[in-house]
Amino acid sequence: QVELAESGGGSVQPGGSLELSCIVSGYTPENENQVMAWFRQAPGKEREGVACLYTGGGPTSYADPVQGRFTISYGNAKNTLSLQMNSLIPEDTAMYYCASDTDWSTCDLLEASYTNWGQGTQVTVSS
């Protein structure tokens, strides 16, 4: 069973940066490659996809509100999914979740496409 553990959240002023990490454990050789994504949920709003990739390579995908500001990446050596967030704005305030699934080789930002979820890490952007 794949387990995901996020870290790196915190409070930052508008215009600042944060890097989130998601450590992946519980790999088996059969599911070494998987689609992975970052989602977020703000108070009173539905969870939305932020960015995704396939650990076996290929294009990344970003939601329009974060395009050009956020960068998703995966480090095979450390089994870690990262999200570098720059030029943060108050609207980025949310609980951020890491998600993964082994059934696909092309990622998308649909919540239903992901089976495994982390517990989340809080990001607050405020002056």
C-alpha cells in the first residue's frame, strides 16, 4: 500500500515562496511509476487540482490559477514529490494534499483519478 506524507506548509506573506514535499513509501516494483498530483482545499470550497505529473516522465499539468508560479517535480532517488510555489497570493491559502495512483500513465487534475492521499499540509498567505 502506498503511503504519502506531506510537509513544508506554513505562513508566508504575499509575494513569498514555499516548497511543499510529499514523501512516498510503500512502493512495490510493480507500481514503481505512478501519476502524482497536488490538490488544495480552501475553507468553504471544494478540493481542486493544482498540478500533476507521471513519475515515469512526460509533460506536467497545471491549473490556470497557478500556471507560471508553481512548479511540480519528482525526485526518484528520494521518492519525493515537490511543489515549488512562488509569488504566493492570499487566494493560495488552503490545505494542500498529495495524491497518487498506479492505474494511469498520463496525469490529470481530477480528484476521482487518485486512490492514495496524504493527510495534508496547511499553507497560509497573509500580510
